[in-house]
Amino acid sequence: MKKIGFIGMGIMGLPMAINLVKKGKLSVTGFDVLEDKKVAFIENGGISTDNIDSIAESCNIIFLCLPTNDLVKNSIQQILNTGRKEIIIVDLSSTSPNVIREMYLKCKEAGISLLDSPVSGGESGAIAGTLAIMCGGDKDVYDEVETLLHYIGKAVTYMGSTGCGAVAKLANNMIVGCNIGAVGEALAFAVKAGLDPTTLYNAIKDGFAGSAVLDSKAPKIISRNFDASARIAVHQKDLKNAVKLAEELNIEIPMSKMILGYMNEMENDGKLNEDHCAIAKIYEKRMGIEIK
């Protein structure tokens, strides 16, 4: 049986790693920098290690779920540094397509396979194992790990060659970001005009304005619960990657650039670790109200 490793057990990574253990009935060795994540993984049947090297040196299939492009690159490089071959790396992170393509070539040269397999569905989807997973890379490698991906996701789709999964994730988060912006703007507008936001939400949620984003984020905004199920910092990174790719393609993505500007403003306010729906605070500030 192939040995499985999991690097990065944060908001999304920990429940995904646990689902590999529980749903897949697999032995999984996990690493995270935070001690409480290691403890939680052990309590749920996982094996914890104190460093990436032990995973890189012993596991055949290694999942990554990391918050930045640099951490993804550094972790892949650590695996490459072992000199081992015939390892499959499955990057579940939201990584830049350019970084993925760069590291894919390095891996291929070293006899290692790399799949870009970013996920969508938030913390609740990660816990339930119902994530959407968008995969790019060599089809034969995807076929080899597809069963494992179904332990953490409900909709698992092969998108095409290397980087296609990463591009699909950028498109996904462009849509999500603009939706969150629309929800925040509409709620703030309604409160400014004298409506109760909860009454508004209940009135429109089953109509054409209804969406997974509205159902997930409107109650959080209204209850002032900005604890992160998806951090602004990670979504900001995705929109920066999208804007960069758009520039390379010589096209404009104005709505996404506007939302990125709001996220950059939240960074200036020291709020990058709040949930991405906290960008509603920008509309509140502009309109002089609070959505509650």
C-alpha cells in the first residue's frame, strides 16, 4: 500500500486530511506548524510528524494545502531534494498557474509527478467531504489518485494539462469574490435605506438572488461573525494571481480588480485574517452604517 502524507493542516487542510483517514480508512502522516492542529489530527486517527522531511523521505503520495505560493514552492523543493522518484504530489492549494507550471517541469525532470488540484467549498465543504476539486496535470497521474480525491470532494473534475486546475480555481474565486462583494453592497444599501437585513435575507434567499454565497455569508455578516472559514489573505492571493494572469493575457477583469482593491484596503486595516465576507465592512464604512 502506498504511504500517504499531508502537508498543511489549517482551516481546509485538517478536515481534508481527517477525511482521508476516516472515509478512506487510510494511514496518513500529517504535518502542520501549529501544535493544536497536530493534536486534533492525532485525535482523529492520523499520524503526526514534526517536520516535512519525514514525509518527503517516506511517502509515495503527498498532499499539500498551503496558504502561499512560496510555501508551496519550498515544500515541493524539499521533496525534490530527497532525490526520490515516483512520488505523486497533489497540490490542493490555490497556487499561481505560473508557479505550478514551473514546479511541474522541475518535478518531471526529477521523476516526480505533480497535480494542481485546488478545491472550492469552504470549511464546511472540507469537513463534510463535499468539496469541488479541479485537477490539472498528466491524465494517467490523475487517474491514479482520483479515488483518493473522492474521499475529500464530491465533484472531482479533470480540467486538462498542468495549470488548468489552478486557472479554474482563479475563475471560481473571481466569481465568489464578486458575489461576496454584491452581498455586502446590497445588505449595506438596504440597511442604509431602513430595512432589517435579516428580514431582507429571508425574503430573497429563495428567489433568483439566492446562492451558496448568500446562504453562507449573509448570516455571518449580519451576526458580526467574521471568524474565518476562508481568510481574506488567501482570497486576496488568488485575485492577485488572477490579475497577473489577466495582464499576461492582455485582458481586463474590472470587477475582480475592484474586489481585490477592497481586500487590499482590509490589509491596510490589519484585517487579512478575517473571513473574506468581512469586505462588507468597506461598504459599511462608505455608507456610515453597520449591517446588523
